[in-house]
Amino acid sequence: MDSVISAKGFTKKYSKFTLDVPELDIPKGFATALIGANGAGKTTLIDALCGIIHATSGEVTYFNKYKDIDSTELREKIGYCASSGFFPQAWKAKDIAISMELAYDSFDRKKFEELCGQLEVDTEHTKKARAMYKQSDGNRMRTALAAVFARETELMVLDEPGSSLDPLMRDRLCDRMREYLDDGEGEKSIIFSTHNIADMENAADYAVFMDAGKIIEQGFVEDLKEKYVIARGESAGYDEVKGLLLSHNCNRTVFDGLALSENQEKLSEMGAACERPTLQQLSIGLLKYAEEIR
Amino acid sequence: MRRYINDFRIFTGKTALITAMWSELAVIVLFAALIAVHTLTDSETIRGFCEGFIPMFCTLIPIIGYIPCNTTFNLNRAVNPGYKYFHSLPDSAGRFRRALTASSVISLALVLIWAGALWLWSPTISMFVVFMGLSLKGTQNIFGHAKSGLGMFLPMLVVISAMGFLMGFTSTDADSLIYMKPEGIFYAAPAAGAAIFVVGTVYSAALAEKKWRREVD
């Protein structure tokens, strides 16, 4: 598997939080979702990988070639978009176009105009265009996404791109991300973070689950769906299967929980029905499990 | 030079330059109006008002020069929206250094254009403007990397107070500042301002990349 980013011994220490990633390989040509609760370290990881903050220790290799994130050539290849307040609040679309055109060789001002139109936000030619602070969070995110997609990049890193968007726009974003990957023919990759995977499930090929600054699980979504099962049954049998469940919900009548597929046979013998999990169920199950053993 | 100006525009977009230009225009209009009133009126009261008000008004001129650079400094603060965008740019630290240098030169140009025009009317006032403009810019460059907003603001107040003190110290009841001939201290003050400006600009440029990288940690 070719990696777009591989990291070893990667840490970022703050006084009250430590990001600790002993090993991370983000596959090339796919969309990778960083999934975790608030404060899990998704943004810290993204910011450290993109050079917005500096890692305390560790080595990162980008595109199997670059080691230094400050390399101008490397930064041209990465399209980064923060979760909020990406651009200065006083800026309008024209300021963004001017700044990005000067900063990046590959920024296509015409494409930015088109994307702004498609995403229904002010373009640089909109009469009485509004500054960022006068726009909603969703519109600010749309403008930032239009700006970042208007560049020719090989890796898109999007921090919580869907959190401020409405469901329809999240769906469009997923389509846009798919188009980006298809255009790249295996050469382009996406990393995005989310704590609400339900609406962006279709966009993720590879998933990295994080909790309290650590990676608790990672792999291709299809492989993870094979690795785990959702077990369901009547609450009467709950005590018997409890030991095989990683995380569980139980009420007076029924229970369900996440378990390893290798235990599927035993679970069936105990009367539990097993089914393939969705990414959403997988996320909740794994994050609950991580929280319990933390 | 073009590279420096472009890097400044990367950080400020169109907004900061437009704000500076509108502010400049507003000051020009008000200033011209005051001078016209001062020249045309026969009333001693109004002339006195103008003579008192014009030197105070001069403090606005260097502050206009202060705006673009202040904007640039502020962008390197994690609390301000936009800092992640700027930190994600290729060669962002180098660009920050060049943008700061360019903003200092723009400030200098704004001050000198005004001082040149004022010289025709009152050389003394012109010298004060040069002193304050350059000292303010130089001081801002020295303290601009301070993390605290107060750390940036206090030196500015000291410079403005110094100008007020200098004006009060040199003017007499008999002779308005406007008509005084520039000599002695009037030449020393701009020279001191120029020295502060040069030191501040070199210092801030030398420290810019280091501060840019450290800020994010």
C-alpha cells in the first residue's frame, strides 16, 4: 500500500493534552476519515501534519518523498482547510482570491468563481459582497472549501468540513470529494476529520479512530466492517454474551453491542443475532470501548 | 520590491490597503478644510482653534501608516481568525517577514508624502509628523511581536505623549508652532525618529521568521 502520509513516533505535547501517534499510514488514492469525539486530537493531528503547529517529536514522510512540511513544493501539493475561522473575518471573496492567487501557483481564480457559484456563496464579482464575519458558519465553510478546491493539489486535508454544513450541502461535499479522488486516478487523496460520520459515511474509504490523543483503530472501512459485528439479542441473554462485547447498550427488553467477528459463532450459539455494522455504529462502538478502558 | 508588496497583499488582501487609503483620504479632506479655514478667516478665535487643532490632527497621519503593519502583526496571533490560513501557506514565515518589511515601507511612504506636503505650509509641523510617524512605526516594529495587545499599545501611547510633550515644550504663547522656523530640536527629532524606525524595522524583520514559527507552538 502506497502511503500519502506516514508518521512514526509522532507526538505533540501540551500542558493538558498529548497527541501520541506511534505509527500512522494514510493510504494514497483514498479518502481517510479521522473519527473521534470532541477533544480526541483530530484537529491537533491535522494541524501538526499540515505544519500549522509543530510536532514535539517524530518523523513524517509525505508522498514517500518529503520530510519537511515547510518545503514550498510540498505545501503546493496540500490543500488544507480549517474547521472554522479559516480566513480573516474582514475578508470578502475578492480578498481571498487575491491572496490565494499570489500565494499559490496552482490557484485557479476562475474555478474559485465557479465553485463559489455552485456552493451558493458570494463570489468576488457579487455586488455588495459580504465580509466573512457577516456570513453564517456554513457559508464561511463553503467559501473556504471553494477556495481550497480551486487549487490543483494532490492531498486535501479538511478539518470538520461537514460540521457546519446543512445535510444537502454535506451530500454535495461528499460528491465533490469523490470527484476529486476520481480526477486523481489514484494519485489524489483526502484526509478529513469528523465526529458525525453518519452524513459522510459514503465519503470514507479508510478510517482512523482516535480517543484522548491516541489512535485506537485504523483500517479500510470495508475491512473494519468485516472485523467487527453488531450483536443484538434479548436482555435475558445479555449477561451471557456481555464478556464478548466490546461496548454495549442494554435496556429492559433488548441489548446490542459491538463485538469482534471472530466471536460471531459463539455469539450466535448464545442466541445473539449478528449483523454487519455501519461506519456510524462502528464509530460509536469503538469510541465507547475506548472510553471504558481509558 | 514587487515580491514584498505581493507578500503584503497575501496577508492583507484588499481590505487593509483600502482602509488605509480611505483613512488617508478622510484625513486629507479634513486637513485641507482646516487649513482653508485657517487661511481664509479673519477671526482670531477660529484661527487659534485651527492652530491648536492642526498639530493634534497631525497625530492621525502616522496612525494611518500604523494600520497596515498592525494588521500584519495581528495575523500572527492564534486567537485571530485567519492565522491557520496564513500558517498553511508555502514559505509562510518568509512571506510574513517580507510583508512586515513592506508594511513598514508603506507606512514610511504615507508619512513622508504627508510630511512633504505639510512642509510647504508649516515646516515645523512637518518635522513633528516625521518624528512621530517614524518613531511610532519603529516602536511598533520593536514591540509588535509582543504577545500581549497591551505590550503593543503602550509604546504607541508613549510615542504620542512624547510628541505632545515636544510640541508643548517648544511652542510659546507668542509664536505658534505653525510659524516657527525649524531649527535645532526640529531636525534632531526627525533624525531620532528615523533612527528608531531603522532599528525597529531591521529588528522586526530579523525576528519575524522565528516568531512566526514559535507562535504556533
